[in-house]
Amino acid sequence: MKKLFNKIPLNMRLTLACILVVLVISLLYYPLIPILLNYPPDSINTSFQIEVNFFYYTTQYLAIVGLIVLALLIAFPIIFRKMNKIEKMNELAIKNNSNEFVHIIKSCFNFPIFMLLAFLIVPPLIIFVGLLALKQEIIFSLKITFILFSMCILLGLFVYTFTRILFENVLKRMKLTSSTYGIRLNLRNKILFQLLPLLLFTIVFTFLIFYSQFTKTQGDYLFDSYKQNLTQAFENKEITSVEQAKEILKSIPLKNSADSIFILDTNGNTYYSDNELSDFFKTYIFDFEEKYNGHTYEYYGNPIQGAFIRENIDGQDYILGIRYSVFTNDTITAIIPLFFIVVFINLFFIFLVAITYGNDLKVIATNLSNISKNSSESISSKLPVYSNDEIGDMTIAFNRIQDMTNDYIEKIHSNQETLMESERLASLGQLIGGIAHNLKTPIMSISGAAEGLTDLIKEYDSSIDDPEVNSQDHHDIAKDMSEWVSKIKDYTEYMSDIITAVKGQAVTLSETENVTFDVEELLKRVDILMKHELKSALIYLNISVKVDEHKLIHGDVNSLVQVINNMISNSIQAYHGKTEQSIDLIVEEKDNKLYISVRDYGCGLSKKVKDKLFKEMITTKGKNGTGLGLYMSYSTIKAHFGGDITFESEEGKGTTFTIILPL
């Protein structure tokens, strides 16, 4: 059954649910309305009702309910047709089509609120204004409005609850975790919003029952009193004319200024009346005179009743009676203030309860919000337990989460230090490999130069006492020695550059130093440190400088070198061991910013990696990578240069990382 229900479009489910609620409430109110409105006995679903109203109560009631159901069946599917898209939505769909889908999601949150408000306000207001426009009595109009209001409260609460459950189930499947939508009600207002209609229903329904019982009791009391007065007034008196009867009626003391006397003949014609008598009033007199012992009523829901007797005057029967109001303006004036006092007292205490629970939960919500914002002070704080209920349990759970959070933070710091140390060791390993390779060639050259100098020294020493060696020979030997010394000097300068670069990179692993350097120095250090790795991988680095090589950059040169080297290393690994490939290192200037791009033509990045890049530590190297390199590089450029790193990548075609430095 549930599966079958879920196959129905969402707008039709909403419509069917509303119709079902209307039918249930209508069924409940069908026997209640005649009681609450004090319909006269035997006045509904009888021949009497056909005589005065042409239709049975049941027929009228079913017609009204049918019209409401038909209106819902026509209007709701159209109004809610866009809701059918909700079940097909997910968070990705929202991002791809934000305007329409976000609007529909907001409707999920707002719709129950709007529906409840609409049911509470619109139908009662329309009915009340309509009744006043038809010049119905104010008491009758208020009673009808209150009854409809109580029905609308039940209907609104049922629809509100059902639609919230329905939309919550839909939204749970969408797994939205990053944003809230629609009208935001804090807990205090939400409690008030949900309890206030229920409070109003209770008060209104209680008032209607009170009114019904008061009307019945007061009506019976007035009837007994006036019937006794009528009987006593005409008892043992010989009435010879209608005028005499009229004078006797006028002598009976009336209990209210709105009460009046009346005289009817047996044909229902009015001989005398201070107020116009309705056909309903007169028909009820003749149809139920004996059954209800001279008790008559005004139209349905009207608080007017009558007491009468039948007297024979000059050979003809006449109806002599008193028409009286059960519910007077004085009564209304007394009840309405009491009604508002009760509403105010209930509202006051509901408001206090809402504030209490709202404040309790607000403390927990605020601390959780602070934790989400990485507030170190809030992470170490705990909440006192001062409530022995679910809120107290939540507070205890919150404090446990605080302890767990602190433990996790300590573990994260420990793991972070381990990762940083691993990255330092990996970088040092790379540096040592570069040192070994870059120093090996100049050392071998210096060693060869030393052997050449040694041979020249021996040759010069043996030629000192040789008479055949002339001054020109001495000059030639000196020239050869000078050439070897010059070569040694070049090699030592090259070794000095290597040592300076390596020393700077070793230092940057533990501290930073902001200096001013130029593009030439930057590229020189990159070339020295990456030469070995590029040569080992048989990858060519194509350096393209489109700016003045003496363009000055301010910042930590060693950190920048490490970032570029990390990008070049990643580009080398993007070829997965393929040789004879190339990497482009491009330096250019745009809009007073320096752009340093490292481009490869390797495997490219997957969508999963691109979504997480720079946001968390992610690696494509499996167990051989930590994912820390690019994460640290991004942080370095942001922190030490106030710049940014962007990337473009396409699987199978390559990746370009660009460092943007403000000049």
C-alpha cells in the first residue's frame, strides 16, 4: 500500500491527503454543528425542514463538503504541480539549476507554514465578511465563524503535520548538509507557531460548547419562566377581545428590552407583534405545539426563542406568546473579555515555556556553531547540566563530544606533525639526490684539474735545473697551470651556487625568510635543484620567460622554489615513467601580477581529485604519496605571498598549475 501511495505524483498525494483530512473533519463535525448552534429539536432531516428550507441538513452539508473537495481536487494539483520535481532532485541538481530547484526546496520548508496560516485566516475571514454583508446577526455570524475557525484549525494542523513529514522524507533522501532554506523559525517561535493554533482550537471549541450549554440552559429557564407567566396571566380570565388579550400580554414583565409579545391567529397571520416573526418561527409553533408544550424557536443558530399558549377568544383560537432572546449583548460583553483573558494567560505561559526550551537549546547550538568555526575557546568549554530531561541528556552528550573533539584535535596535530616530518624527509631525500648528482661532476672535474696541476708541478720542478728549458717553456707551463686554476675556480663557484640553493631549501623546511629576489635567481635555483630529477626521468624542462629576468619579487624565495619544484615533480610523475616528454615552465606578467605556470601533457586529473584539490590532502600516488605537497604549496602561496594557485586539467591531455603573485 505504501509503495502504491509513493508512486502517486507528489502534488496528487498532497491533494488526496488534504481531501482525506477534510472528509474526516467533516464527518466529525456533522453531528456537532446542530449541537453547537443549538438547532431547534426535530428541525433537521425532517418534513419540517423541507417545509421551511427546501433541503435536508444532510443534503446541504454533503453539498458544501462536495464543493470543497471538488475545489481542492481542481486547484491543488495545479498549484502544487512543480512539487513533482522534488523527488527527482539531489544536491548536484540544485547546483546545476540553482534558481528553479532552490525555489522548489524553499517551498518544501515554507509550504506547511503558509498552508497553516492560510487555513487559519482566509476561510474564517471570508465567511465572517460574507455573513456581515448579508446582514446576518452579529451573534450568528460569530458562531458560524468560530465553528469554521475550529474546523480550519484542525484541518490546518493536519495538513501542516502531514506535509512536514512528507517533505522531510523527500529532503532526507536529498541529503542536503551545507545550507538551510526557506523561512527560518527559531525554536521559541516554532513552539508558539505549533501550539498556538492548538490552544486557539481548545479555547474556541470550549467557548462553543459553553455557549451551546448556556443557550440551552438559559433558553429552558426563560421558557419555563415566561410560560408560567403566560399561564398565570390568562388563568381563570374570560377574554372577550383580542385587544384585551394584548393588554394582558403587555402587563407581563419582560426580562430583557429585546423581548416582545406577539399574537397569531390559527392561520399563522400576525395580529400583533413588536418584531417581525419569521415563517420558521410561526411554522414551528403549529407543527410542534403539543410536542414541546408551547416552546418555539427562531431560525437555525439564532438565539431567539418563544413561549406561547393557545386561547379561545370570542369563538376563535389565538396564539398568545412572548418572543425572547437567550443570548443578549450584555452576555456577549461579559464573555468576550473573559475569553481574551484566558487566551492571554495561556499565551503567556506557552511563551515562557518556549523561551525556556529555546534558550536551553540555543546554548548548545551556539557552542556547536563555534566548534564548526574552529573556535579554540569553545572547544575547551563545557556546559553545566541543570535539566533532568532530554535537554540534560543532550548537554551531557555535548560535553562528551567536547572531550572527543579535544582528543581528535590532539591526534590530528600529532598526525599533522608526522605528515609534515614525512614531507620534510621526502624533500630532504630529493635534495640529497640533487646534491649527490650536481656535486659529483664538479668534484670529478676539480679532481682532474688537481691531477693536471700535479703533473705540471712535477714537470716544472724537474725543469728548473734543465739547461734546455728556456723562459718560454716556463711561461707555457705557467699558462697551463693558470687554465687549470681557472677551471677549478669555475667549478667551485658552481658548487657554491649549489650549496647556497640547497642550504636555502633545507632552511625553508623549518623556517621562512622574506627577501627581495629576481626572476633570474628564482629560475636558477629551480634549474639547479631539479636538474637531477629531470635527467633521471629523461624529461625536458622548457623554460619560457616572457618578462624581464630582473623583475623583482618580494617574499620567501626558498618557499617559492619548493612550490615550483613540487609542481615540476608532480608533472614528471604525471607521465607514469614515459620518457622523452616535456614540461613547460612559463613566466609572464599580466595586470601587475606575475604568472608562473607549470604545464605537462600527461594523464590529467580526475573529477574526484579536482573537486578536493586545495581543500584537503589528496594524492594520486596511492601509498607512496601523502597529498601534503600541493596542500602545503597552496597554503604557502596564500600566506607568504598573498597570491593564489589555479589549475586547469583534462583527463588524458594534461594539467597546468599557475602560481599568481602580486607584484
